[in-house]
Amino acid sequence: MKKFTKKILVTFLSFQILLIGPVIADSVAGIGSEEISQDQTALVIDSLHTQEPPGVEPETMVASYYAKYFHGRRTANGEIYDHYAMTCAHKTLPFDTKLIVRNPKTGKSVEVRVNDRGPFPKGRDIDLSYAAAKALGLIRPGVAPVEVVIIHPENEHVPEYVREFSQDQLVSN
């Protein structure tokens, strides 16, 4: 009886595959059709046209700075760390991203470039070079909240209101 039941089950499943298989194949074949890909292309183009450009609003981050111990060592992007350069480390921002960092307590700002990964101590968001930290007045406290504006390539020419957030005290590379 077991052999007979197995044969019936196999026969039943075979007929199901023969009957349902073409229906599944038709639906799968339609997925890559030109009509659907044109709709998706139109959707992507439409979303690009309606997408807002990246903002230039300041973001509050906790900053620290590199000790002189790292001077002359390689950074994550391969360059040699110069603690007199206006650079910084950030965990996720792409290398060569420019940032304007402002210390709200002193009102001073610097423009830095991301060239390393870090900071690694918990609770810190950005590690500044010694020169950037000194210009901002962060040497004595060592760690402090700062306001950071990410300068996206689309925003290479920063609006005046961002520069005004300390235009007279901005130090560039």
C-alpha cells in the first residue's frame, strides 16, 4: 500500500507542476519585460527631479582631537597624518568630504577634510587634527560638542548664511 500511495502522490505532484509551471513561467518572464523596466526608469528619473539637494544645516557632534603621537603615521586613506593640516577623522563620511566645524562656545570655525576613520572612543563623532582643534579652542577641554556642516559636492559654493555662522573667524585649508 505504501508504494501505491507514493506513486499516486508523485503522479499528482507531476500534474500540478505541468499545469502550474507555465503559469509561473509567464509571470516570471514578464518581470524583465521592457514595459516594466521603462516604468522603473521613469520612476527613478522622476525621483531624481523631485529630490531635494543635500541640506547645509549644522549637525551637533562630539569632537576630540588627535594626539601628536599620530603625526607622521598613515591615515585610513593612505596619506601621512600631519597634525598641522586641517583634517579630521569620521566613521562614515567619504574621504575628501569637506566640513565646516564650529565651536559654539568660542564662535570659531574651521574647514576640514575627512582623511581618516575614527574616532574610536565611545560617544565621539569626529576627531580633528591638532591644528583644527587649536583653531577652535578645543585643546584645553579635549572633547566638546561642535556644530558641523557637511559640504556636499552639490553645495560646493556654501550659502552665505552658513559662512556667516562665523565668517570672520573661518580658517581654511
